[in-house]
Amino acid sequence: MLSRAFAILCFVLFFLLLPAHAGHAEMNIQEVKSKKGVTAWLVEDHSIPLVAIRFVFGGGTAQDPAGKEGLVNLMTGLFDEGAGGLDSEAFQLKLDDAGAEMNFEAARDGTYGSMRMLSEQKDEAFGLLKLAVNSPRFDQAPIDRIRAQIVSGILANERDPNTVARQHWLRAVYGRHPYARPDEGTKETLATITAADINAFHGANFARGGLHVAVVGDIDAATLSDKLDEVFGDLPDEQRLAPVSDVVPKVGRRLEVVYDLPQTSLLLAWPGVKRSDPDRFAAVLINEILGGSTANSRLFQEVREKRGLAYGVSSLLLDHEHSNALLVTTATRFDRAHETLSIMRQVVKEMAETGPTEKELAASKKYIVGAYPINHLASSRSVAATLLEVQFEGLGIDYIKRRCDLINAVTLDQVRVAARKLLSADPTTMVVGPLLHQGDKL
């Protein structure tokens, strides 16, 4: 335990003391391709003796078979619970001895893994990662224990209004699409999942054809190439995944989830824009001006600053592989919910009809360009995560360098056209909390 505590302390210091050049847009990103065809993006940094690797296999919880929802999430809790000839306790002791920290997590469209290690012990750490990726044991005792933990969380969340509302929301906007299902499953579906089910999905999902890798730290390209083959080189060539269709979030719906709460939460949604869409950066700018990260957004000014109706209000572009949305959210006193909702609708309506001003556009460009290195490139962890997402989304290894020019090239006319396309539909609206006043309509 002392060695693990020391390793974690080293990791914390690494992320706090990472040299500034690692977070700069001009950092050198190398594409490393191993002898067996595994590709990774690498940013070398030899100033601190640590290595961070992050990877994703395409196909996440949207791949859960019907009736076995929660399978992928359950699987990701088991990779450090034994692999190869090591049972759960032995594997975790080896991780401690190697000064390594390993994590797996399930997302809608991918199964993510990561490891952070001391570079002087990278051989031991990569060896353990190889076992976890290629030979997870999925023993029954850990399956039962992790499943019980997940079910405990599900039962606790059944009394949480936000969790209940989220499930109402997903079913309303996605219908019968896999995105409408809870990532963690239900207590009923989890009970049906067997070790054979988990092994079958692992075999179908963990393949080089759906793999993306990003590495940051004290390792050179030649060494990384060998490690890529060690960890991933023996995986199958191609994944065997169920097809998942694209889905446009349904609009014009009205949902009210009644709970005795001190505040009423409001959520509005419009169909979004794919990252590959020509209007993508225009949509990013619209979102920032409408309700993005700063107190100068229109929604914040109208709802919070001028009227004091809410502590905060924001908008967000939600991106998934098979669906995209623009969300606007806030929470307010239940007796001011109707007024708040009306103001929010009016702000969106004006943005759709007239678009932003030249001054708003210039300010949003400046903020988005300046905030990106701080939010996405400020530490080894964030650099690895950013490189992986850029790679996973197919944006190109030079995307970080091109991003500033792409944003600044967007014109006011393009933003105004995109605003009409993005915000003209009648949104789906959800109210969570006490009933609105008698006679109030959504």
C-alpha cells in the first residue's frame, strides 16, 4: 500500500508540474506504427520519469445486447480483478509493485482504458497491461462482487430525481435506440449477465481494427512501437460488432417529472451538428455566445444577471458517434420556472432569427482559441485524452495546429445561417420538480 501511495503521489506531482511546452499547441505529435500495424500518437516528454497511455476500442455501451444492458460497464470493472495466471489479489499487488495505476471505463461509443506508470518500471507495467487486455480472467467471485456494487448504486439512484428524470429524457429523445438504455443496466438485466457473455463481448470488441492509442511521457518512438505490439499485437484483426444506426433526437416533446424539490430543473434540446459537418465550428461559436463558458453569454446575461432567476444557465453541444444535440439547462425556484423558461425560449428565438453581433462573434472566437490549451492541453492526462479523442473522431493529427485557423475563418454570415438551422426547431423540453402553476403550459 505504501508503494501504491508513493506512485499516486508521483502521478499527482507529474500532472501539477508538467512543463508548459507539453500543453502548447506546437507540441510535437508523432505517429508511431508498430511492426504488427498498431498505430499510436505520441508526445515525448523526458523531463519527468512517467508515462501515460490512453486507448479506446470502438463500440461501448451501445453494444450491450438487448436484455443484458450493463454488460460493457460491468466488464470494465473487472480488468484489474485478475488476468492470466494472477487472481484478483495477486494482480493488484503486482500493480502496486510496478508503481502503476490502471483504469477501464465504458462510454456510449467506446471502451476506454488507461495506465500511468513510472518509466523505470514500464516493462513490468506494460506486462500487466498486456495481461489485462489479452487475458482477463473474469472470475465468478469478482463478477458477483462488482455486479453487487453496481446494483447497489442503481437501487440508490432509484430515489434520485435527476437519475429518474434522465431515464425519462433518454427514452423520450432516443425512443428504442440503444442510446435510450441506461449504461449501467438495471438490476434485472445485470442478473442475466454471465462470464460467458463477458468473454464473448471482450473477444468481439478488443481487436486492432477498432483500436486508437495515445501516449505521453518518458518513452521514445522505438520503445513505444515494441510495447504496442506487446500489449495489442496479438489481438484479432477486426471487431465483430452489432450495427448501430444514427438517430436524430426527437423534438417538440414535453416532459414533466414531478418531485417535491426546492428548485425546478429545466432542460431543452435541439438536434446538434456532427464534428464532420461543415457548420461545426459555426455551431461551436453559436453555443459559446448562447450559453457557453463565460458570464457574457446571452442566456447568462438575461436569466442570471438581469433577472436573478437562476444561479447559472448554460448550453452544451453533446457529441456521440450516432447522434448529436444542443442542450440548454438551468435550475430555478419552482414559482419562477415558467418565467425562466419563457426567457430562455425568447433568447434562443432571437439567436435563431438574427444570429450574433460582430462583437459577440469576435469575443467568442478569442475565448475559444485561448481556452483550448488550458482546458485540453494543460497536463499529461489531458494531452493524452485530447489526442485520443481527436484520433478517435478522425480529425487528423494536425487538427490541434489547424483548429485556430478553422475557428477564425468562420464568418458572421455563416454563423447566422447555422443559427437558423440549429435553433429553429421546437425543442424537446423537460421540467423536473414541483408542478408548474395551474394553467401554465410548456
